[in-house]
Amino acid sequence: MIRRILWITIIVVFMALPMLSYAQVTINYLGVNIYYNNQSFTEVINITNNKLIIPIYQYCSQGGNVTINAYLDPLSNEGIISASLVLYNGTLLNAPVISYSPKYVSMEVNCSLPIYGVYLSLGPYGPYPPEALIIPGSNMTFTMTQGSMNISIPITPGLNYLFSIVKLITISPAEASIDNYLTAELGVEYASINIDSLSTYAKITTYITYLSNIDITTNGTTYITVTPYYYVQINNNIQNLVLAVSSKPLIMLTGAPWIHYSYSNCTVVNTGIPGITPWTTYLLYTPYCSINTSISPITVNFVDESMQELKCNNVFIATQGGSVLGLTSNLTLNPESNRVLYITINGMKTIGIYLNSIPVSTITVSIPLIPRSSLSIIDKAGNPINALIYLNINGTLVPLVNGSCIYPGNYDVYALTNGELMNLGTSDIYQGSSLMVPIFSNYTLHVVIPNECPDLRLELLIRYGNNQYIIPLSGSSEDVNIPDAIINSQVQVELLGNGSLLYSRIITINNSNPEELVINPHIVNFAPTDLLNNELPNAILNIGDLYYVGSGRYCVPINSSIGMVIYGNDIYVVNITSGNVNVRVWTLGALGIKSLLIIFGLLTLLLIIVLMIKGLSNGGSNNDDYIVIE
């Protein structure tokens, strides 16, 4: 027989949970074996609701019969309430059950029908012990002619009700039915029976029911036989109980993949009654029958949502037995005593995991823990940056470092970069998410100076935080790169000419990158002229520490209102608040004002001499003679 395993481990995915809030998650697994055409397939299903459809149409494509076994962990609190076949059109049919219990159902499906799959209804149901003593009760018989009847199974002190085998014998054309809740039909046969010394042909339908109150309905003569079975867990007082009962008891080894039995002086029997699990074995009870039971640990593999191995140095697992273990790739547990796990993150209990049904020896549990390595930290432009992430947990900043993990959800997030702690606000963190820190790892300020300042050595002085940069300018524009610039922080930009401050501005870093800044320093038009309105190329304009020679357009220092015009030894004070500085110097060409005063003085002296000579001439002669120069 060819045997192939479709899934040999169980994969369970948690839903996203609120951070640091205690919750209980119950995990149930259902094992499924499918046999057809001398082949075997094993599938393990995570039960997420109480209605489950197992598709089998792919196995029926070649016709024939398909055998299906579905089973739960016998120690679980989950049960198979009912089993049906579902057709392609959605119609439900009674399943052809071979064996049935709330922990196990086996059926053989005829593929000549348009079968889509097997429909299972699931619900709460108590566990069975690994070993139990089975005690048959006395047969109960009833006769019905028409209507309904409720049959209650009698309670036997010291015993637990297990199931009942019910036989409905109907005489045609009568039809009888039984409630299918926790009940399955095991078979139908037709035989001759004797009733009041008369032989008649009858239909005999056999059911197994786990109900202690059985409802039967019929429309004709029906004979009913009910055989109840009881059980009690095997313990040291079992011998006294055996002596007290009249029926011959059996030993039931319930079985599970991780339970191993060894026995001596015991006889295995085929009782004809269904097993509780696929691994159930019945033994004849004798005082000499000795049974030893051992439990193998199960392996729990922990993976993330991408089915990758989980290693989280801040996540620990506390077992029901009190052990605290680091979250590594796998964990071994005793399934009989350790069914509850508690996951803690940073020392705080976050979730309890209850492994309810474990019908296999290895399970894989997918926990949506997010490793720090799966998160990307980016700047405003989407570039990756280095930053230490903190989560505000109940007022405490908890670092999210490499090797640590968290649950997905909304967090109050802080980022520490370059000594600056920034609150990123509430962020939705999930697998592969990006956290945006409000900075530009490389912020570019494009500085444009449309009006150049000739004859000056221009420099940009950039002040940001505790840093400052001096950048020489060689043209009308310059790109200034500021590393790790924080959104809404401020940058001071200054334009220096020969060391004098020509322009200053504080800008706020916004969402634009690059940002353009146009610098327009104050410029004056200097036009020095003499008295004849001729240009004076040697006149000097002095503003602060700046000296400009001759006429031209010149940049003046910031907040300057006056300047000096120097020509030779002459100095003029001028107003530079306007855009034009027009100065008329008292000179003729290259002559300065002192030279003009000397010449004026000499001319005045000459005029006085001429007048004196003329006066002497008039006084020494009585003649009225004039010299007229024409």
C-alpha cells in the first residue's frame, strides 16, 4: 500500500491580539485519514468553528469507495456531534458510518454519488481517560406502534455513562427514526424474526448513541432493544468495583498517538462495539491483567506568519507545570499535564494558549509575533535610517531592539536618532510595516542668489542644532546638504561677504525636499560724480568693513543705514537705506575741495590786489581817465 502524508504537522494561526491584554486562545486539531485505491492520505486541520466540511471529491474522481477517518484528541473537551455527506448541490445525506464516537468517526463513502465532501458538526464534549473499565448494562426492550418515545438510560452509582447500542426492528411498512445528535447509524440488515410464534420479515437498524435520553419516532410496529455501556477510570479500587457488578467487564485502552501501552496476562478481544478513538483496544478483564502506560512528549514548533522560525529574546513561555522557557524554534510538552501555555512579552503576560485537541505528536503553532528585523525604519523621503524604537507600554518606554518581537497592533511609538527622542504617535505595526521618522536623512537646501555681489568673497553660514557649516560660493546657486534634518525644526542661513553679514533668514524644515531658498541681499547703486557731473572712478564707498571703489551695484551688510564716501582726503556721510547712492563731490575732475578753496583764496587775494592798485591810480591823478578793456 502506498502511503503519502499531505500534512504531518498542524499549523495554527492566531488572530491579531491587543497588546498586553490577557486573552485565552483555545486550539483544536482534527486528524483526518483518507484511504482510496490502495493509497493513504493524512491531513491535520485546525478547527476554527463548529462546522467543518472536508472535501473528498478529488479522491472520488476514479469511482470506487473512499474510507475516511476523522478523530480528535480523547483528552480534549471537543466532540464530533454529527457526521453527514454533502453533495455538490448542498444536500446532506446520512453518512455510512463504520464506527462513531464523539472523538472519532469512520465512514466508507460510495463514489457513485455526486459527493463533494464530509460535513462534521462539532461542539463541546468531555474527555475520556486513557484507560477505563467498560461494564455492559442490562438490555432494555420496548415495543412501539406509533408516535414517539423517550428512553432514559438508568444511572448506575459509581459508573459513567459511555454509550448505548440501539436496535430498531420494524415490520414493513413501518418506519422508525432516532435523533441523530451524538448518534450514528452503524448498519442495516433484513432478517426473519419470530413474533408470537410467527415468522416475519423485518428491517433491523443498529445505532450507537452517546445520549442518555433517546428519542425514537415510528409510524408502525417497532421493537426496540437498548444495551447501555458504562465506564470508570481504572484506579486502585477497581477490584472492588468488578466484584460488585454482574456483567463481565472489559478494559478499554483509549489510545492516542503519544500514549504507549504495554500489558501482560491480558487478552485482546473483538467486542463488536466501536472504539472511542482509532487507537482504542479492548482487553478481557482478569485480576492478572497488568497494564503499563507511558506518555511521550509532543513537540510544539513556533513559527511566524511567514512560517519562518521564531527566535525572540524578549518573549518567554510559561508552562502549566511552572517552567519558564525562552521562545525558540520548538518546545516539548507532556500532553497529559501541560496543556496550557502563557506567552509573555517583556515580562508581561499577553496570551494563554490552551492546547485542547492534540491528535498528533507534532504541532506547528504560528504566532503573529513581529520580529524587529521585519520592521523598516525610514525617513520622510522613504530612505532607511538607523533609529532605536521604543514602545510606550503603560507609561514605560520599552526598547524594541534586534532579536525582540511584538504582537501586531497599534502602539505609541518613539524613535531615538542622533540623540533626539521623537514621538511618532500611534502607529499600526504589522509584519513588514515601515515606521516613518519625521526627519530627512539627507536634507537638501537649494540656495539661489539671483543678484551677485561683485568684488566680495561670498560664503554661506548654515546653523542647524549644535552644528554649523561654512560653504564658499562660486556661482549664483549652491546645494546645501544637512544630515538628519528633523521636520519642523529650524535652519538659520546667513550670507557672508568678506566676513560681513549680508543676509540672514531662519527657515522651518517642512515636507519639501529639496527646498529652494532665494537670497536677495540689500544692493545699492553707487554713482559718485564731480561738480561737472563727471564720474569719479576713484571714489570709495565704505559700509562697515566693506570698501567699494568706483560706481557700481554693491551688496551692503544687513541692518546698515549709513555709509561713507571717501574721495581723496574728503569724506561724505550718505544714506544707504534706499537703492541709490548718488553723491556729487566738490571737485573738478581730479581736484578736491581743499584745492578748490586754495584756488578760490588765491583768486580772492588777486582781486583785492587789483582793486587796491586801481584805487591808488585814481587817487594820484585828477584826471578822470579810465581804462576800458573790451
